[in-house]
Amino acid sequence: MVNIVVIGGGIAGLTAARELAGSGHDVLLLEGSDRVGGKLRLEDVGGITVDVGAEAMLNRRPEAIGLARDLGLDLIHPGTLSSRLWTRDALRPLPRSVMGIPADLEQLVQTGVLSDAGIARLREEKVLPAPDEDVSVADFVGERLGREVVDRLVEPLLGGVYAGHATELSTRATIPQVVALLDRSPSLLEAASAVPAPSDVPVFAGLVSGVGQLPQVLADQASFAIRTGAMVRELRRTSTAGFELVVGPTAAPEVISADRVVLALPASPASRLLGDLTPVAAHELSGIEHASMAIVTMAFRVQDVDHLEGTGFLVPPLDGRRIKAATFSFNKWGWVREAGEDLRLLRTSLGRHREEAALQFPDEELVEQSLADLHTATGIAARPVDWHVQRWGGGLPQYAVGHLDRVARIRASVASVPGLAVCGAAYDGIGIPAVIASAMRAVADLTAQP
């Protein structure tokens, strides 16, 4: 009998296990794959070990940077170079905004991101109160500022975070800071322009040698047991109000008993395990859709890409390009540039929600598509000396309209089963700090129970 089993070895599960073990509990973490880390991963490209999943975390939230410091890891911040938008057939400066809501109208005009008609519609902002119910981002912003603001400013930012579409994503769940602008002024433009210019405190942070080392270091320092290759196939209640977990291959199942359980899993596998325990939560989790994407990382010779300026660019979907973003890693992160020596690394991302067909190509073809778009956007004509394609199938949960209410129903249903808690990217945010916070909330919920 184990005191607490944590199912899932991503950053949520590892954080939850660490907190519980630190409070004196006997904890076992079970991870179905052959490694911990989830969407945080390092791979070798051109002899350089780099992130092929998330590469940065919000610096203005305490959870992730606090954990990194506790683990003795060295924080680093991106270079202060500019990012751009590849739209209307040119690389244009990314204007200052609050998640796409322009904060400097005259600067926006100078960038040429919007057409004359789009600027004219923007200047005719419809001043409306905050909606009583959740609506899509496209409806919320488009009704006030025009569809072109949605298509060319909001969409590429949402695509970079959620790989989703403004027509379906929840305003209250994905851009709460924009809704909060209406507390300052009924005019979104006036409220956004009143937001202070960026301070000296960096927005993002990374780790020297990559964010992907965070879960492995956490595991290496763990005071709890970890088993990889341990797929949990069934979770059931026992007559003594504990739990039994059926683990491993169907031909040779193992049963593990536990007093309490934390599910730190994506929505779909969590739904399958909760079907008998809490059908309401299982049903709600099954309704959360996911987007698939791919990260293509390429190593070039110095002379082939050193003309590139800035940290990269975002791509609005209506421009019809194959990539949705490019990151010039050697410009963005000093440690990547130093590690590369005579090589320069950059990466592209492809794939959006319900556009999985765009990823149904061999890895080599995704590289070719990336190179074609990079050539058109930046003039790069060289071949990479090495590359790596990381596919994240169903990797990004979609926060559809009504997501916050859905999460409340899930948590209420889970709370009806004593000794059970859930956490992960499906609930309160998909960034690293938000996922860590979700784990901390699950621990608090679990330990508060008698």
C-alpha cells in the first residue's frame, strides 16, 4: 500500500509529487512513457542539446522561476531584440499590444500590419460593456475593433500559445487580461494605451542549457519513487475507500493500492481513468479538444543565417503560410549561441487545431516546408547541416468558450471522491507556471481533505 500515487510524469505530476513528498507523504509517481518531462524535452541537433518543446516560461509569475531556483538551476532571459509579424508579404515590426489589442495606434499604423480599411475600422471602435457570458475571442475583439485586428494581431499570438483559433477560444480563459482592460475604461483602445510600457523586468525566462532539463533535475533530486514505462490502465475504488490502479501490459497486469491519487494527465487519458469513479468529470474532460503541432529545429552554418535580425516572427493563419512561427534561437538565447560555436540554431512550428492534415507528411517534408517559408520570409537559401522534428500529437488543450465553467464542473465532480485530485494543462493555463500552479492547487485540495 502506497500513501499517494501520482499518475503522470510531466511537470504537473513531478511538482505535485515533490510537494507531497516534502510534506512527509510516501509518494509513488507512475509515468507511462519511457521518460519523465511531458512537453518539456531536450534533443541533440548538430551536436547541441536544445529544447524541442517549451523553451521559455513567464518570468512575471513566481511558480516556475521559483521552482528552478529551488532546484539550483541558472535562469537566463531572452535577448532584448524585437520580434516581428510575417504578414501582407513582409516581415513587419510586432506592434506593442495587450494580447493583440493595440497599445500605440500610431506605431501600429507605421508597421503596415493592418490595411487602411482595417485602421479605419479600428478608429471607429465600438465601445461595449463586458459580456455577461463567455464569448469567443473573435467575437469579443472583432465586434469592438474589427475582424482585421483579430486576424492579423490576435490570431498569431493565440496561435503561438494555444495553436488554436480565435473563433473558438474562450475570451475569459485565454485572454483574461484583455477582459480586465474594460475595468480601466469602456474603450479597449484607451485602456490598452494606458497600460504602462514594458518595464525592465523581463517577460520571459529560460534556463541555461534549456528548459527541458527542469523535469529531469526535479526527478534526480526527488525524495519520492518514480517508475517510467508504467501505464495506468484502470483506476477503481476499493471497499476501504482507497484506490486500486491496474498498471502495465494487459497480458501481465500489476495492481497497486493507494490511499490517495493525483491525476496529472492530459484530458483524454484522465477521462478514461475517471469513467467509473466520477462520470461527470470524465464526460467534461472528454469534451476538451486538443491541437497537434510539430517543432522543426535546424542547425545552419554561421555564414548562412547571421543576417537574421530579431528573435523571430509570428504568422497570421489567413496569410496561408505553412509555418505559424519561427524562432531565431541563436539570437534569442545567449547560451544557444555560445553552445553552437560555428553553428546557428533556429526553429519553426507548424500545426493548428483541427488542421492535423497539415502534419500528415514525413519529417523530411515538414523540414522542406519550413525551409520554403523561411526562404520567402528571410531569404535563407542554405540547407541545414542537421535537423530534428518533434511532433506533439494532441499536445495543446483547447480552451473553448465556457472552459472556466467546464473546469469548475470537473473539480466539483472530482471533489465528490475523497482522496482524488486532478491537475495539468487542461485546467488553468498551458504555460509552465500555470501548470505548476495547477499542481500546487491539487496538492492543497488533497491535503485539505480529512
